Amino acid sequence: MSRNVPEAEEQVLSTLNLDGSRRWIRPKLSKGRFYRRRLVVAWSLIVAFTTIPYLKVGGKPLMLLDVPRQQFILFGKTFLATDTMLLMLLLVGIFITIFLLTAIFGRVWCGWACPQTVYMEFIYRPIERLFEGSRARQLKMDREGASAGRILKYVAYLFVSIFVAHTFLAYFVGVDQLFYWIQQPPAEHPTAFAIMALVTLLMFADFAYFREQVCIVACPYGRLQSVLLDRNSLIVGYDARRGETRGRLGQRRKGPPAEGESWGDCVDCQACVVTCPTGIDIREGLQLECIGCTQCIDACDAVMEKLGKPRGLIRYSSRDALDGKKTSILRPRVVIYPLILVLVFGMLAISLARKQDTDVTILRGLGAPYTQLPNGQISNQVRIKLVNRSNETRLYAITLVEGEGVEMIAPENPVRVRAGKTETTAVFLNVSPGSFARGERSVRIRIHSGDSFEREFTYRLLGPEGGE
Ligand code: SF4
Ligand code: SF4
């Protein structure tokens, strides 16, 4: 602690000392039943995160968030930035799912699946323990200064961060582009190299320095939990009715805590506190800093087992259940969120099922609805917008299939559209004025690209009233 700094009267944040300096959290690992389950989940997620960029569906990546080209590929389907409705439905669906999961299972995402927790607790923290040893040795290093072990840890962190940053970027540029860049000298692709270096640096800074601060200070989800959780949501909680009055074994030998009172099951051993990766004391109730990682459950269960008492003084429960009140699974939000989800994902599924890998929009030409040519014919300009969502360049042929006496002039036919791109072309449909009835007549336009795509459209030509 630094001197000459006025100290706060009480600790305001678990990661701050009273003088405002950083309080480094060095959690003690508690290897209980929940840790073992989280280990399986975490490594499944790490393997999934690492392999997804390599997986393909129908020749397209399973997932590619191609920001520079403004296209997103999910499960082999291409979404363009112009697919506002689909993207909006997808985002609304994701948010409502998070709301629903949080209402039922509390911060299960934070504790079990968030990349920040998964990578911190199951890759970076084990590396730290490997090079720096136990919590006691780590705290000694904090007091006495860095050691060779700590320097080696940072070197290992750097290599892991390089790997994680490359995997992360593969989601945005694809593995083929990534491997091409890796094989070229940085001078060949300075921007990509700079982005890679920056992401690596951010990863390193996150896991080496910011750590739990990301969850406590930066992540908006932690702050949202107070509105997403209710009194029946699943939380990691301390059973104060069973645990209080707390007291150490030594105190208990001297007699009851006060006249007419008896000791609870909490022996005030602090095992739940020293294992907490965000440095809080779960016995103070539900706190914003709690990421639901279950480490305190494992720590306390081990203590209870040693004392020959039932496990679960700290357990998954709800605030109402811990207060001894009646709990209810069915609450308004638990009913309303799934209904909205069925609606949103139903609309999304129907839109996706109907979506072909080419979008065609036929638009009327800009300016006057039609023009009269020097030879007396009426000319309608038609603009055809083509969106190619496939992963290959396509040639789209435009033909007139119904339109007796109509002449089609297409300066560009077939139209070449690269994969994931949009092109707009103009065609002119010329016809004699006498063929219009009440100022209009219909034609059918066919657009096709080999065996891959074919569609016909009815288009209304405009002309003079009475055909003159
Ligand atoms: S680990 Fe259990 S017994 Fe020990 S202080 Fe925490 S709640 Fe009390
Ligand atoms: S209080 Fe328990 S569940 Fe919450 S973050 Fe700390 S150890 Fe994890």
C-alpha cells in the first residue's frame, strides 16, 4: 500500500485497496464437482472456438463475419449488410435468449461459457499456477517483486495470446486469408499485421492485467443483471439461515455466540473468499461482481465434508428460496420471453427457408416513367438489382419470355456478379405506342444463371393513354 494517500473508510471495490491501488486477486483453486463439470464445458468450448473457422457447410464457412466485405456467413447462409430484417431478427432473438437464460439460470453464461471466464480460468490461470505456484507464493511475489517464474508466465501468455488472437481474427477474414498472411512477411500486408499485433496486445493486456476488471467494470452484462434477474432466478448464494451465526472453531469452543443463540454452520474459514476470482465474499449476498463461477460452492462443500456436515451451505438457489420463501418457476417473464422467441425465430426460419442464393429486385428507371424514341416507339427503362449470395462468380442472363412486339435492349447481358456482391444493370423495353391499353401493358422477364438460379417476374410497362 502506498503512503501519503488518504485511505477510504471502507473497501468500495473488491479489487481496490483502501488507498485506491490495485488489489490483485490470486484465487485459490477449488477442485470440486462443479469445477470438474466446468472443465469439461470450458474445454469443449475452447475446442469449438478453435475449430469453427475451419468448418464448412456446402463449401461455405460455418461462420465468417466478413466486415470489410459487409457480409456474414452463418451455417453456410450468407447475410449481407442489406439484409436488415434478417440481421435484426437474429439480434433480437439472441438478446431475448440471453434475457430468458438469465431470468431462469442467472449468470450461467458468465460462469460457464463467457470467453473471458473460460480462457482466464482454464488457460491463463493454470499457466499462472504452473509458473508461479500456489496462491501463497503468488501473494509473496506481489509483495517482494517479480521472479523468473512470473517473467516466464508472461512469455507463455504472449504465445497463447498470439494463438488466440489469430483464431479470433480467422472469424473475420477466414482461415485461407489468415494462413496466406502468416506465410507472407509483415511488409506485404502491413495493415493486417498491425491489426493482428493490436489484437494480440489486447488479449495479452486483458488476461495479464485487466482480468476480473473486465467483468466488474467493463462488461455491460454484469450491470444489466439487476434488471434481468428476479428473486426466483438461479444464483450462487449463501444460505445465511443455515450459516449464521458464523464463527471459527476456536470461538465455538468458548460457548454460544450470545445468550439464547447458537452457532450456524459457517466456520468463517474464508475458503469461499480466497477462491473467488473476483475477490468478493458471497456471504454478503448477491453482488454485481459475482460471475456465478461456482468456485465458492466447491470450496465450501469441501469444508462441510471435512466437518461432517451436508454440502450446500453455498449452493445454486434463488433469493426467495434462500430466504425460505415459496419459489415459482413460472413467472411472467419466463412465459413471455419464450413466446417472443417462438415468434422471432419462426419469422427468421421462414425468411431463411424462402431465401435463395440470389436476390433480384426490379425497379423502374429514374426520371420520367417512359420516353418516346425518335422512331415513335415508347421506351421504359428498367433497373435490375442482382445480389449474388453464393460463393462463386455468376453470370445472370436476362430474357423476355412474354412480351409480343417488345424489343429488349440490354447493354450488359449477361450480367457478371462476383460472389457476395451486388450489381445493378439497366435494360430498355421498347414497344409501339399502340400496344398499350389504358396506359400500360405487362411483360415477363426471366433471369437465370445456368442451372443454379432461375426466376420470372411480371413487369408493368407504362405508356401513353389510348396508345397515342
Ligand atoms: S467456505 Fe463455507 S464455512 Fe468457510 S467461510 Fe465460506 S461459507 Fe463459511
Ligand atoms: S462469489 Fe462464488 S460464484 Fe460468485 S464469483 Fe465469487 S467464487 Fe464465483
